[in-house]
Amino acid sequence: MAVAVKHLLEILNEKFPTTRAEDGDPTGLQVAPLANDIEKAVLALDPRPEVLKEALEQEANLIITHHPLIFKPVFRIGQDDLLRDFINSGIGLFVAHTNFDRDYLVPFWADRLELNKTEPLAAEGGEAFYKLVVYIPPDYVETIREIIFERGGGWTGNYDKTSFGASGKGTFRPRSGAEPFLGEEAELAEVDEIRLETIVPSRILPGVIGALKNSHPYEEPAFDVFSLAHKEDRGLGIIGDLHSPVGPREIVRLLREAGLEEIFKLGQVQDRPRQKVALIPGKGGKYISAAASAGADIFISGDLDFHQFQQGQDLDLLLVDPGHFQLEIVGKKIMCDILTSACPQVDWIISERENPPYFFQ
């Protein structure tokens, strides 16, 4: 089976919208595939030569990675540049980077550590939200509600499938040429209806409205869209509480139970029980001060350097570095689950060629 590139890009942009990425982060389609239809796609952390070779061997049309290939404007492509190899291969490249961190990777690790009372870390002005109100015959309410939820509506903070319904009477009179679901031409109809309300983020509003129109039994469904004053706070990381306070050795045990099995680099701080954890996958050292200001006493991220560990000492903030690779390599399995459900027509292949570019001895 296969899916048209245009349709697949619609799915990818809906699941990994660029509006959820950091400003200036190069996400989305970076190399267009030559094929018009995608049958196989390889999922990987990095767009490396070995991953491209693997995609060629698998006869894949597309590679989806977490890290971008193109970070800055390209002014020249050399003979040995990987970008040239991608172009020559005809294989496309799609990137889901900080938008994937924010929406999938951070919640994954928060769930693995069983954090509660969670909030975004280093929150900034977030995405606009709208209230969607639609009027539906009672027998169709559950069907349309679920369609809205499947497209991402009804999601706010740590809750999903949120909605409100109220019953009432609707009136209308079909004019000449109408094909009414209820009522007769030129006669005033009064029918039972449910007013269904839910919340929808701006990035998916067009798709939700399109699905609503396609599934509603009325020829011309009545609905309203209201702009909401508040915006969702968002950050690249998360801060929350462990179930109980732990010392440095216990936090290492918890991380290993969560799936991080490599050697950890821990900061030298006071040996005392700690409970509030801040976490940013990848390279998050610049948020150490923000984590301390938010009340964290444990900070987990990758690529932490000498001076940042000194900063942790000064703040009595326990820094834990499991490794950039280790925190993010799980992303391709998460991505595979998401895309297998959203687009089963494509054969999603998790790369088996990736290893950390360092080892411990």
C-alpha cells in the first residue's frame, strides 16, 4: 500500500505542527521526495549517511528524523555533502524537532518517571485556542464528538476529550433547492438539538472544522468559533514532583527503571532528599536557572558541561546527565506508534543503524 505525498504531509504537519517548534527551529519538510506516493518510510534520530543507506536498502521513499539536516541557510552544496546525497537519492526528509520534544518526548519521560503536579518548564507565550460550538441532532452527538476528539479537539493541559453539551430547540425553514436532513421545503421546522462545546488549538482548527462538516448530517451545519483570551503555556521541558523524595542514588535507580541504562553524570551537591524534577531532553543546560527559579531540586538533561555542573553546585540543584542520545533515541519508537495509527497505509521502519557517537570505558 502507499499514500500520496500531499496527503502524508497533511498528516505529518498535523501531528508535528511547526507552530509547536521553537522560533527559528527548522522543522517540517527539508527535502522533497521524488516519488508521488510513499510506500515505505524510515524513522531515525539523525539524518546520517548510514540512515540514508538503510533507507535505500529498504527501498523507502522518505526518512523522518528528530534532528534536522539543514540548520542554517545553504549557500553551497559540495561534492561530499550529505544534502547532495539526499537529493541524488530521491528520498525525502521530514523533520520533527522541538515540536516533537514539546508534544511527545517530554510527556513520555514525565510519564516514565510518574511525575505529578506537572507544569511547563521555561514557559513562553503559547498557542491560541478557540471554542468550537456546534448544534447536532441527539442521535449524532457521540459520533461527531468522537470525530472532533480524534482530530485533536478537546485537549487542554493534562486533560483530553473535554466538552460540554446542553439540549434545546432549533428552528429552520428549508428554501427552494434545499435537501434537508429534517423538515420539509418551505415549512418551518422545530427540532431537538444538542449544543456541543469544546476547545480547539489554532493549528488544527481547519482540520477539525472540515471533519465536522463531512460528518454532520445537516446539509448546512450550524457552528460558531470563538477566539479565547488565554493561550496555552508551553515550554521545552517539564517540571513536576516525584511520588516521594529521593537521594542521588535513588534518582539513578528511577531513571534506570524508566529505561535509561547508560552511565550517568551527576553533580556534586548536598546529599539530601529531593522531589521536584525538571527535565529537558536533548541539550537543555541553558534552562538550569529557570529550573532552580521554579523550585526544582533535580535537573535532568543532556550535554551538560563543566561550568553548568558548577552552576548546579552553587544553586544546590542536582544535575543529572544521562546523555543527549539516550534521552532522545526513544523518539523514533514513539513516532512509529503515532504514525502507524494515523497512516497505516505506509510501512513505517524504525532505523536499526543508529548508535551513540561515543562510548564509556
